[in-house]
Amino acid sequence: DVKVTQSSRYLVKRTGEKVFLECVQDMDHENMFWYRQDPGLGLRLIYFSYDVKMKEKGDIPEGYSVSREKKERFSLILESASTNQTSMYLCASSLRGQIEAFFGQGTRLTVV
Amino acid sequence: KQEVTQIPAALSVPEGENLVLNCSFTDSAIYNLQWFRQDPGKGLTSLLLIQSSQREQTSGRLNASLDKSSGRSTLYIAASQPGDSATYLCALPTQGGSEKLVFGKGTKLTVNP
């Protein structure tokens, strides 16, 4: 079975902190994604990576950056956390050319 | 741009009932569609993937259908159980052969014992 693992289930950070969310997948997938999920807004794509060191902005990249130095790991970085980044963050992966996506368990981030 | 709508937003049924969840989309030039389940506070679990060449896909008590011409997919759950209570989301490519997905906002299902 594909496994996508997010490093934390819950995080509480202070405004202005630099925050790293980590995601690891074990199925050699080329594609990895970061989404955020908010009540009433659904899932929105933040960033997409289609290969090592390759990335593409999603619908809401402002305030975020990403890093993909190894194929299995995709990191989401909040350069200076703000309260409006309090959300559920979901990582996913898929094979190149396929849309079947596999998700991690989510990270509930609270910025105070 | 692909838009995905799921109606109703919430549904409550008694245990044992058969039910249908709906997913509508605006761009029918899609290659496939995926249904997910999400339990409260958790990630998404893939339920079914329908390829554009298929009209249906089945897994246990779940059956998903795809009608590209009408821009509609349905998820049928037979003999519902309290353990089926969750939010169900459908997802499609943002356009054509894109590998990026756009999601509906989901239908929150409650199955009452």
C-alpha cells in the first residue's frame, strides 16, 4: 500500500515563526502536492512538484514556499506564519501521468 | 476552469438505507474521476477511481458511475452503516490531462443507528 506520512498531526506556532511541514511518500511517486483545507472553502492547492527540485504554484501560493530535494520528501514552508494560515494541511502524491492521488493523515496547524 | 459541485452538502439517513451522493462538473473533457472519504480531522482515503473509458467502478457496497456527457458522477452506497458516516469528496483533473486535482466541497453523510 502507498504510504504518505506527514511529520506532525498537530502543530501550534506563534505569529512570525518560520514553520516547516514535512511529507514523505514511500512509493517512488514523481508528483507531490500540498493542499490546505478550510471550512466552506474545501481543498485548495498550494504547490505542486512534478520531480526533484521542480515545482509549480497552485491556486494559493502566497505566503508559502516548498522544497523538494529528494524524490520521497516534499516540504512546505511558511516563511512568517500568520493567523490566517491556521488550517488543515494535506500532502498527497501520485505517479506521473496519473491522477490517482494518495493522501497523508493531515497536519492541523494553529498559528497564535 | 473546471468547477466541481457536490449536492447536498449534508445528508442524514437511517442505517440500512441505500443512498446516492452526487458530483457535478463543468468540463467534460476529463480522463478520470476519483472519490474520497474523509473522517473528521483526518486525511483523505481513496475509495474509487473511474477512468474515462469506464462508466462504473465497484468496491464492496460502493458503486461509482461516470456520465461525461451530462457532467455528472454518482456514488451509490448500499445498505448504509453507521461506520459509513464521513465526508465524501469527488475530485477531477483541473483540465484535460492535468495531474492536478480540483475538489468538490464534499457531502457530509451521517448514518443513524
